[in-house]
Amino acid sequence: GKPLVVAIDGPSGSGKSSVSRETARRLHAAYLDTGAMYRAVTWYCLKTGVAMQEAAEVEKASREVDLQISTHPDHEQVTVSGTDVTQAIREPEISSAVSAVATTLGARAELIRRQQQIIADSGRRIVAEGRDITTVVAPDAEVRILLTASEEARLRRRGLQLGGTQSQQDLHNQVIGRDAKDSTVVSFHEAADGVFTIDSSDLDFEETIEAVLAVVRRAA
Ligand code: C5P
């Protein structure tokens, strides 16, 4: 089909990644998880001993990292210099450190540039998700959606995702704390002009997919 960009933003625990991946499958589209790119840069920084509070070092790392990300929705793979980091970037130590990369503006600029390149190169339908896709990475996307959910729903989902082993305090720090840090540089709690909001608090997975596909159908 003809190129179509579906941009989806939302806070952590909104179900954004699983919803975006499944939406891409249904649309026979490519899928870009931009959060995985921030995580991969974070992995590289920790691995190479970059001081996370040194903006110039973090920016330099973001420029030099050899980062590859699969855009096939059924093939989740991220590599750094050929090392498969797909699982490693989901570890709690990465989740706790990732906001340091995300709030380094020079590193953001570099990742935004790479994301725009991936979207342009895909040359076909692509679902891209993150925190600033509807506003910064792809503000001209045909479809722009903010996927939200109540704090309660987000905590519950992330808790289930992590196997229910986390204390409420840890969960709160991970979900709400990380969003608070990220919010200092990107705004994803309110929809920008022309961005369609879907509140998934009271929707199950399939209902959320249907809501997203309905917005796509109206736009395409
Ligand atoms: O989506 P995920 O939770 O994997 O994203 C990890 C982190 O990457 C976020 O907490 C945020 O710091 C950063 N991020 C971002 N902009 C994006 C996507 C992710 O700043 N577009």
C-alpha cells in the first residue's frame, strides 16, 4: 500500500508498545519502538562507562553507537555493534537510567534524526511509538494518537507485565517516577493539536486495538 505513518505516544504502562505492535501486524505495516532506541543508547553508555550526568559524553555516545533495530512487528530485535541487546535493554537497571539519556537534549536530537531516517527509509506503512512521535519525530503523520490510561490502570498493567513480584513502591517509582523525569523534556500527558486521544483505562486489549484501527480508517 501507499506510505502511511501512524504515530502513537503515551506514558509508561499505557499499553502503547503491545498495542502499537499489534496495530502494525493488522495493518501489514512496519513497527518502530523508539523507546528501545533510548534504552539501547543507555545500555551502550553503561557498558562503555559513560558518566550519565555528563551531557557531552552522553551525546557523543548517542552519535557513535552502532545501533540496529528491527522494524518487523514479529521480529523484536535490537543490536549494538552486532551484540543482541533485545532482552538486556528491558532490565531494571536500564529502566532506571534511561531518563538520563532521554533528558540529554543532544542525544535526543541524534535519536530523533535516526528515527526520522528509519521512518523515511521504510517507504511504506509504519507504526512508530514513543513519547514525542506525534509532536516532534513525525508531526506530519497521517494518523496521530495519544494513548492514555489512568495512573491506577497503568500501575496494574506494568505490575502484571513484571510478574507481580514488585512492591507497590518500586512499581510507583518505575512508572510514575520515570514519567515525571521524562516529562521535563517531552510532553505526553496531553494531546497536541490534531492528536486523537484514546483513553484505554476501561478498554481491554482488543477494544484498544479496535479504537486505534477506527482512527486509522478515518484518516486513510
Ligand atoms: O517506551 P519505553 O518505556 O521503553 O521508553 C523508555 C524511555 O525512553 C522512556 O522512559 C523515555 O525516557 C525515553 N523515550 C523518549 N522518547 C521517546 C521514547 C522513549 O524520551 N520517543
